[in-house]
Amino acid sequence: MAQPLTYIPEVILKRRKTNEELALRRKEQLEQRKFKSQQNKQEYIKKPEDFIKEYRYREMDLVHMKHRLKRKRPALETANSQLLLVVRIQGKNDMHPVVRKALYSLKLRKIFNAVFVKATDAILEKLQRVQPYVTYGYPNLKNVRELIYKKGFAKIDKKKVPLTDNNLIEQAMGQYDVICIEDIVHEIATIGPHFKEVTGFLWPFVLNKPEAGLKGSKTVYKDGGDAGDRGDKINELISKMN
């Protein structure tokens, strides 16, 4: 005995057809974008003078870094705090490899990445090396807590893991008596005995590009630019990037 034909409502058939057409359209658009991107790459060929210009800019970047290191290091504005938040504010164009290496050693591989550091002599020397590419200052407790809760990720087995499970924190950091996200906040805000281990456990913060507050200038902040020490004013910038 033949089975009765299954009836599919016309509404479902129309919807299915629309979804198929939409999928085909999206596939075509994606292929067109890929083709245009490849075409643009092929069309843009650097001229010899472009390579020469880049080389000169990078060499000047190295010269400027050496000059900064020869200058007397400016004293930090706030003596009662050693906690700094360092934010990368410039890309890698015209950057010398030596400067890039110092920037990477601070775990600031991308623009608008941010990290907590303790203001030691070694850190201050690194900040002098990379000064045009970063800004830094003293975060208040409110911003420390908000950054960790809103933007915090852990580095577990070289993977970026959100700080949503205290069990993961306890497994990774329990040996340092850090078993929850609030313990991380406390250890960083107070620069506790396991500050190095906790900051090493955290992935660099990925901040948003601020609508205002950065001019794209490598001049130091005290002279009207973006770079270098902002002192407590870093909190104003964090609020625009959080």
C-alpha cells in the first residue's frame, strides 16, 4: 500500500526558497570581497623608495629610543602607588624591531591592549623604550575591578579563557591562595605577594577605541600629546575605552 504524500505548507516552502536565495547571495558577496581583496594586493606593489622611506623611519625610531634612554628618567607623580596600567595606543608602522621587542615583552602585541605592571626600575626602563607607543598611569580600584570583571580573560594552556568560572581560577591559581575573581582583583590592586603570577595568568585586556581622548600623537601627554605618563588621569581614558 502506497504511503500518502507528506504535505508541506506553502509558507514553509517560500521561506525555504528565500533562505536558499539569501545563502547564495551571501556566498557570492563573500567571493566578490575575496576577489577584490586579492586584486588590491596584487595591484599594490611597493616601490623601492617606499622601502627606503620605511627603513629610514625605523632607524630614526631606534635613534629616538636611544636618546630617551640617555635622558634622566622623570619621577613618577604618585609616590604612594606602584600599580600602573599600560595601554598601547599606536600601531607598528615605522617601529624599529628593537622597540617592537620591548613592546612585546610587555605583552602589548596589538593596539589598545592593556596590562597591569608594577613600577619597578626594569619596567620604567621598558616604558622609556616604548614611550611613543604607550600611555600609562595609576588605575583606581573601581577601574581595576571593572577591567577584570568586564574585560578579564585567563591564559590557560595558551588559550584565551573567560573569567566566568571560579573553579578554573582555583585549579590554576589555588596554590597562591587565589581561588576566585575577587582574589585576582585584590592581588592586583594591592600588588600582593603573587602579583607576578596573577598578571601572568591574565590575558592582556582588549580595550575599545575611544571616541575621544586620543589624538594619534606620539608626543608626551604633559606636552599635549597622547603618550607616556598620565598619572591619575589614566582613569579618564580607561572609562572611555572600557
